[in-house]
Amino acid sequence: NITIQKIAAGEVIERPSSIVKELVENSLDAGADNITIEIKDGGKSYIRVTDNGDGIDGDDLSLAFMRHSTSKLSKAEDLYKIKSLGFRGEALASISHVSRVEVMTKTKDALGGVNALIEEGKILSQESIGCPKGTTMIVRDLFYNIPVRKDFLKSDLTESNQVSDIVYKVALGSLKTSFKFIKDNKIILNTSKNNNMKSHIYSILGKDFSKNLTEINFEENGVHVYGYISNNKLYRSNRSHQYIYINGRYVVDKSLSSVIENHYKSTIPLNRFPCFIIFLDLDPSNIDVNIHPTKQEIKFANETQVMEVMNKGIKEVLYPSLS
Ligand code: ADP
Ligand code: MG
């Protein structure tokens, strides 16, 4: 039933930025270390994500756009061992129900690539082309078939700011990948692969943020917490400069944020928030990433323990004499 599929898809795909997030996460899952993101008109008319990852085999293409089919799960129990970013097998299907998708892709071993057009979840055409290894997904005319959802989108500027936001967050969390972001034919972000977290932060967030950073690096009970708290522009009026990555994926987690915020309560004015970039690596079986369709929230098997490791990691650098 096309209508139900469209409604379901609309729940996963709220706006251009949700599409960009899903496509870029797929690129990272495919092992890409070079990703280009291009949008036009806030992403409403045009979104392109090009990567140099594994590519999709021509024979698997229709499967990739089928709901709940994913190459990232082989057994049910794998669900609890997910290391990759995406795993629900829903993104491409959903996107193809609310926009016109074009894909160009080639695997390492294939002689040539394929170019296909997909609409309403169905492959309209598929032909051979020459192209480099990797995948390009082009998403055109978002919500062309759901006018109410289209009307619900904000201005081009607001939508493109949301896309920028996601691109910056993902780029910041991916040290070993170079990102290029093009907005209405203008290059907005162009990062190269980096071995050094500090220069990576500098290249994305700029001088102000990266001038004076306190490094955190602590591990206990299989939970590794590392990253930086910014001392320079120490606080902001919102949490927009709080970046938390769990096993490499950007998440929003108020309880984890508050662990850090609590240490700064006495030094930062009311309603101001410290800025930080924190990575938490832990056994994926201890997290449930399947909690929210947009996957920015997370549930831990043992949240208290994770928060305690975070807390200790911060205390160690803020009050070194105590440890
Ligand atoms: P999921 O990421 O949850 O598996 P998606 O709908 O996002 O589901 O993607 C479906 C499948 O399409 C993936 O499992 C993967 O096999 C393939 N795929 C999607 N994007 C890419 C890409 N950029 N490179 C290689 N394979 C991809
Ligand atoms: Mg995915």
C-alpha cells in the first residue's frame, strides 16, 4: 500500500537533513574515506552524496531499496552487536518513497557500474555505466508526492542550516574521512583526513573553539571516554556545541551532557552550557541504538556505569590532585 508506505517513510524522513544523515552514515558504513555532500535549495530540490566506499552490486540494488532489507544484519542476535552506524534497512526504502532517487554505483570487482532511477520504492530503470568504485546517491524533489509534508518544510535557509549542522557533526566525529560540503554551488566545508584530533577540530570548528582545549582520556570496565572540553569559548546559550559520539555515531544524550555540565555549574553563568567533543567507545552489545527512528538517542544496558566512567574521566583532568 503506497499511502501507508509514504506515511511510514515520512516519519523517518522529516526533512533534507534526515536524508543527508542517513546517506552519509551509509557511506561511512561502506568504508568510504572520502565523502562529498551537495545540496541545492536547502536540499529540497537536490541532495547528492558521493562516496568511495564498497559500492552496491547491480544485482543487489533493488534489495537495497526494499524496506527492512539490510546487508548489515545476518542473524537476529546481530542486532545486539551492531558496530555499523545504520542497520534498520529502512533509510533507502523510505527516501525512495518520498523523492526521486538516482544512484550510480560500482563495487571493486565489477567491471562497470550501474545507474538506476528509483521512485515509489521501485526501480524505474537500470543501466550499465562507467564510474569509479563507490556510490553516488542523488535525491531530487523531496516530498513531490506528499504536498502537506512539502509545505511543512521551512525556508531554504533554515533547511540548509540544518543540513550544515548534520554535516559538521558527522565530519567532526570522523577523523579518518575527508568531507566536502557544497551548498548551492559554493564549497562550505572541505576537510582532509587527519591523524590529529586537535587539528581536525580546528579545521571544522575553527580557531575560537580549538584554541584552549582540555583533553580527556579515560578507560574503565570496557568503556573508553576521550575527547576535549573547550576552555576558550567555554560556554554558549544552548547545547549546539556539545558533541557526543558513541561508537563513532553522533548522539544526543542529556544525561551524559549533564555529567559534564555539573562540573561547570559553579563557573558558568545560569542557562549557559559548556562546549565539548566527547567520544565514548564501548561494547555495542551494551547499547540499544534502535530506540529512535532518527537514531540520535541511545539507551545503555548500564547507563549508571557509563555515566560514572565519564564522570571519572572528567574529574581526572579537572581535579588531578584528587586522583
Ligand atoms: P541500512 O543502512 O540500515 O542497512 P539502508 O536503507 O540505509 O539500510 O541501506 C540499505 C542497504 O543498501 C545497506 O545495507 C547497504 O547494503 C546498501 N547501501 C546503502 N548505501 C550504500 C553506500 N553508500 N555504499 C554501499 N552500500 C550502500
Ligand atoms: Mg543506512
